[in-house]
Amino acid sequence: MKTLRIRTFTILCLFMITLVPWVFFVAANFLETHSLKIGSNQLYDESLQKDINEAIHMIEMGSGQWRDPNWQGQLQSELRQTKLDAVILSGSDEEIYQSTEREGGLRSTERFSVIENGHLLGRVVLYLPKSNTLPMISAFAGLLLAFFIVGVEMRKFLLKPLEKMSRAARQIASGDWEVRLPKSRITEIAEVGDGFDVMVKGLRTSYQKQVKLEEERRFVISAVAHDLRTPLFALRGYLDGLEQGIAQTPEKISKYVAVCKEKSAQLDRLVEDLFTFTKMEYWDRPLNKAPIDLPVVFQQSIDSLSPGAGHKSIVINSHLAADCIVSGDAHLLERALSNLLDNAVRHTPQGGTINVRCNKEEGKIAFMIRDNGPGFTAEELERVFEPLYRGEASRNRSTGGSGLGLTISQRIIRQHGGELTASNDPEEGASLTGWIPAADSHLS
């Protein structure tokens, strides 16, 4: 569909307003005068001037017969042929003769006095036909028609699209995202319409994302509140037991204190996971990037989890290559790797083994954490990185997990430009594999 710019449309409207009245004026003038000659010369062209001179000559030569009915009849006939009117007054301003009244069609007058031998015989007033009345009325009618046409076209091409945009904006404000604007033949309005559609799509996407985030937030809050209740209830019960003296022997008191410490640590881990998850989900801040030796971060995480692994007689085998430098936030990366190792420790059976690898591959730092536990089920592989998802068998609350650890790890890895995936090892156990761009390629 061919479009016009507003400037072109305005010029066409002005041309229409100018052209239509002129066409009407010329047409009416031609119908009245059978001539295309237009201008002030038409008022006094040669033919009209000749008629005026003949009428004046006839009146002056017949000054002695002004009151003669026969002469008045001849004058009347002559004036009718020339489309003139005349009034003859005596020297004392008495009306002697008057032709047929044509007051509605009179244009202008010719006045002169008839003097003979120094004596004023009378005065004569000639009335010329008002020949441009019809053309002027036609021109005015053409002007009105031009304004009407321009108004209709302006409403069609300018006002209606703007009105529809206004209605669409109100519909969007009321929550109706299925708004469609018709195409416009005015370029600027079409461009605004295209921009409006892009804005609506962006708002729709943002709204849907916001709804999803809000649903996730409510789910996280409700799930975490439920998770907090269990250790808090147990902690309060054991503390009440200590306060009421139920634990009377040193062994029982030590057991109660150990359980309280365990539940406190579980609460601390849950709160920390919730805080980190919220930070990764809702904070929009650039990472504090610096060169990081990823094997060193792995070793720090392994060292921090070694006591827990030792309680279950789990062996952690690490194969960490040198020169595995990435650019990122050391604290966040340590948190991500610690979550992965903690997940492996919790799901590895007594006396099991965890293998950790890290090496450089074509501009990427690849890593893998594999355990010999029960592995993931088919459903868990699809949902393992969902917030607060726990499998029935291997990822339930009895293991002490919050359900946020793997989600947090994946989001931290992705914020560093990498990826984290889960799979089952062909031999036995679960495998978490990921990569982060090496520092040199990432910074370039």
C-alpha cells in the first residue's frame, strides 16, 4: 500500500482548497458570459463601454423628449438589449424616467449631468449589470466543498488512526493485549503504528515475565516458609526439652545440642540459598569481574565440604588442570561450585566416590562433577534446575537440601556466559557438566 507523508498530504489539501473554488468560479463565469476572460477588464470591456456610450448619447440627444412615452419606450428597448438600467432626474431632482428595477443585480453606476447652454437639464444614473455575482457564489460553494472534502480525508487518514491509537492505549491500560492497529496510508502514522505494535509486544512480554516472576516469587515464599517451619519446629522442641530438663544425662544433653546445631545450620543454609536466589533473580547489577583460577575455587569448595564427606566416608577425586583462568565474581563462582559439590555429597551413598574434573577446551573452561549415587530420574532431568524442585527419591527434604542450590548454580554460571547441564553417567550416578568462557576469549 502506497503511503504519503504528512507534508505531501498537507500540500495536496492546500492544492484542493485552492483548485476547487477556482474551477467553480471559472465554470460559473463561462456559463454566464460564454467567455473565459476573467478580471477587472471584463467590467469595462469594449462591448460594455460601447453600450454605455450609446445609451448616454441617446439620452443626451433626446433630452427634449424625456417625458415622451414613445421615446421612453425606445429607451427601454435599448436598455433591455444592453442589460442596463437608467434613472433620469430633472434639474430639480424630480424623477422623470426609471427603467425596470433590478436592485438585486446592480453592480455599479455611471452618473452624469445633461447641460445645455449652461442650463442644467437633468441628471442621469446608469446601472450596470452585476455580472460576477454567480461566479463569486460558485467560488464560495467550491470553497465549502473543498473544505468538506479535505475534512473527510483528514478524518480518514489522520484523525481516525489517532483515535484508534487512543482507544488501543486505553485497552492496553485495562489489560487487553490483543490490540491490533489498522494500516495507515500516512507514513508518519504508519511508523507510529509500527512502533506502537513493537511497544505492545514488549509490554506483553514484560507483563508475562512479570506475572511469571510474581508466581515464582509467591511459590518460593510459600515453599521456603514451609521449609523453615520444619527445622524451626524441631529446634524449638529440642530447646524446650533442654529448658524443661527432659535431657538429664550429659550424653542426652550433648545429643540435643548437636541436633539444635544441625537444625540451625540447616536454617542458615536455607536462608543463604534464598538470599542468593533472590539476588540472582531480581538484582540487575554488573558482575565484579576479575581473573579467577577456577581450579583454586574448586579446591576451596572441596576443602570446605571435606568434613561432611568424611562423615559418610566419601572419597573426592579431583583432576584439576592448570591454567584454567576465567573472568568473573569469585564469591559467586565459589557459591555455585560449592552447591554442586554439596549436592553430590548429599546424594552419594555411604562410602561412595565423587569425581571432579576441570580442564581447558577451545577457549572454554569445562568442568564436571560426577557421583556414584542413584542418579536422576527422567522427570528430575527435565526439572532439576527448577526452583524448589525436589525429586521423590534422591532430592527430598531428608537430605537437607533447600531445592534452590542447583537453580542458583545454573544462574550464576549463565551470568558468567557459560552453561550448566545435568545428566546420568552411563555407568552409575549423576553427572553435572558445565563450562565458562576462558578469560582471554571472554574478555576479547
